[in-house]
Amino acid sequence: MWNAGRETSSPGTELSKNQAKKEKERLIKELQLITEESNDLRDRLRFLTDRSMKNRPHFRPNPYYEDLERMEEAVMSILHNLEMNTEVHENNHKLKKEITFSR
């Protein structure tokens, strides 16, 4: 009578417990893969929306890229200076014409 409230495990329940355990492990692995893929896609989206290499997660600086960036800055600076000199030269030329015309 004291055994009446207890259930004994039958081979059918052991089999279903093993199946449930395997299914649980399979679902956990699947969830981990989906989570990894989601994180990767989120990182890619962040990279594409930021449009900046330095804001990319796990950014490893490339020395060649950094050299190229420095060269671009130098060229852009030279171009800006050249444009400014050209404008100054054009203004100077216009002023000389005006001075010559007014004499």
C-alpha cells in the first residue's frame, strides 16, 4: 500500500525520456546556431549602415589600408591647397586687370 503512489518506470517511458533528451539537445544546438547567425547578421547590418571600417565589430586594422588612408588625406590636402592657390591666382589676375583698366 505504501507503494501505491509511486510510479515505476516502464521501458516505454525510458524510451520517451531518451527521445525527449535527444530532442532537447538537438533544439539547444539549433538555437545556438540560429543565435550565432543572428548575431553575425546584426554585425553585418551595423557595418553596412555605419559605412565605417573603424566602427565594425572585431575590427583588425590593416596597415596597408591605414597607409592608403594617410596617402588619401595627403592628396586631398594638396588638392585643396591647389584649388585655393588657383582661386587666389584668379582673383589676383582679376584685380590686376581692374587696376590696369582703371589707369
